[in-house]
Amino acid sequence: MQILDTLLDSLNYDAPVRDIRMGPFQTAVHTRWCALASTPHEAGPHHSHFPVKDAGSLLEMTPRQLTAMAKSENLFEASIGMAAINSLMEVDESICQSVNAADILAEKGKGKKIAIIGHFPFVPRLRQVAQELWVIEKNPSGDDFNEAEGAKFIPRADVLGITGTAFTNHTMEQLLQMCSPKAFVLILGDTTPLSPILFDYGVDAVCGTRVVEPEILLKCVSQGATFRQLKGIKLLTIFKDQV
């Protein structure tokens, strides 16, 4: 978990813990800022019968304790930890662009081989521009490939999009190690830390979410909003070659 350790070491933990919400699709933590991570669909391979062990007492934890949950094998707890990391992240918006991840992947992947970790709504669009497209999904459907098959395709990809939930399930480093050194690698989704630190690990762009209206966002999360239904956020991208 070297990447997680580096991210944790970069944080300033001098902040209050203001709020924590876990909806069916999104998890939000409000410390210095309010931030998001995707809520997993299952707890993970090693968990107790409690989805979140300390549920009801999390606001009594320190920011450092919350962020440490990102290393938990319980994916619900790890999601809270990732949202906590993002809530403490110092984001330099002067180096960010308001560019959609789908647009980047379509541009970079035109006529090339694209691999996507996670089935996103824009997959049909990429099929129209890619030479080949491989969608690798934990719960595959249709033309998706399962995780085991992904190892065959990731090294062959010219462009790779990785869901930020790979931080939550602790597969990010394994996935990055499979990538061709020549591939353009993008990490996307609300779990993605908007941090240039990721560029030290072979990533070329990070596409994440910045909460600009915490009260509105927290209501959406609590009321079961999917990512597309969220309000009070903006999408930001940082490119390695522009930092």
C-alpha cells in the first residue's frame, strides 16, 4: 500500500471531523473540506457481521483515525477512509482543468486499444472511437471481462482508465504495475484523490470531484443519490505534463 502510505503522509490532520454520511452509492466525509468516495456493494473478503464496526461513533474519531480506515479489508470502512483522505487533501485548483474523463479517454484512445477498469456510462461512446476496447469489471455483464481476464488486456492497452475504487479494494498498485510504460493512464471517479503524488506511480492524469456546496452534497448522499444525481460538486482534472 505504498501509494496510500504516501498520500497519508502528505496530509495535514489539523482539522475537525464535522460529518460522515454513507449512502447506498456515495460516501461523504466532511473535515477540512467535504469529499467523496464511492460506496462499495459488499464489505469485502474479510469482515465481521457489522458492515462498519464503529458505526455511530465515527464522529468521535480523529481525522488520522478516519483516514487509516482506507487500509481496512472491510470495503465499507475503506470507503470512509478514502473519503476522509480526500476531505483533507490540499487541491491546487490553479493546476486543475474542468475536463471530463470521458472526453480525455475518447481523445487519447481514438484508433487505439483502450482498457477500462470499471463499467462506466460512457463505454458505448468509447466503442465508437477505439480500435479495441476491453471493459474489465468485478461483476461483468454483456461484453465485459472479469478481473482475472484483465491481466491479459491491461499490458496491451495504449490507453487505460482505472476507477478510483481500486484504492478502496487495494488493487491500484497491482493494476498500475500491469500497465505498459508507454500507455496513457488515467484514474477517474469520485474516490480518486486529486493529488500530483499519483504521477510518481505511472499515472498521467487524475479526474476527481471537488465538493463546493457541502450541505447540498450531504443531503444528496443521505437521500440515496447516484453520482449523476449529485449536486454541489464540480469535476476537476490534473494532467502530469501540465504540473
